[in-house]
Amino acid sequence: MSQALRKLAGSINKSKTITIFINQLREKVGVMFGNPETTTGGRALKFYASVRLDVRKIDVIKQGDTMLGSRTRVKVVKNKVAPPFKQCEFDIMYGQGISKVGELVDIGANLDIIKKSGAWYSYNEERLGQGRENVKQFFLENPELMNEVESKVREYFNINTSPIEIAKTDVDDSKDE
């Protein structure tokens, strides 16, 4: 593995390509201290990687008995291009991908745009719902309110245009040239 990665590293770098390796965890038998988890294939991948992420499912999102998705935590284990050891949590909804609405609820609550009191969420003195999943459903039923919260989040981070507007601007600029 080490010899192959040594040969690949130069050509990957020259072609400006992102290469993703997915690996599994194994448990070391008889480890009394430290982390008993290890990856298969030796140490070469750990050494040659520029960024290593630890992705774990931490919870299941259900509606009744139906599984809708999973709550996922990603930890940056190694990063040569940015500060390491950061982590984030997000929802992966089956058949949809990463939940934009779930992210909006989390970020809005963290920034106090959406007020959280116990399990209840509210925005501008209007109760959105009890529990995170109910708030996500409320936003899906009331897209104008969701857009208002999203614009406040974008304003907080100085992101004034939506991704669609940015794409339209890029297309218009290329026509002028």
C-alpha cells in the first residue's frame, strides 16, 4: 500500500485530483489502554492522507416505526490544509441527502435567531414546535418563514446572496466576455 501511494501521490498532485479512500475500523484484541480501534491496510493511508475524517452515525431519525435518516457526526482527525480536530453534526435523510432544514434549525438555535426553551422552539414570539423534528416539519410547511430565518443566518455570516443567485451571476459574467 505504501509503495502504491508513493507512486500515486505525484500524479494525483499534478492533476489536481481529489482522491477519496473509504476504510473500515477493526478492534485490536487485548488493548487495555488507549483506543482499541484501528484501520485495516497498515499505516500508509494515515501517513499519506492530507485530510482524514471520522464519520459515525450517532442517532436514528424515526417517524413512528419508519426510519427516515440518521444523525451523523464527522470529526476531522487529520488536516494538513486547515485547522484539525473540528467536528460537526448533521442529518442524512434517506433518499434526500443532507437535510438543509435540519441545518437551518441547528444553526438558527446556535445563533439565537431561533429561541430554544426546553424542547420548544420559537421565532419572533411565534412557537414553531416542540422538538427538533416538529420544527423541521413546520419549516417545510411554511417556506416563507424558513426563508426569513435563512436570510438572517446568511446575514449573520455575511452571505448576502443565495447559491442560485451566485450561479446566475457567474453565467451572466461569462456571456459578457
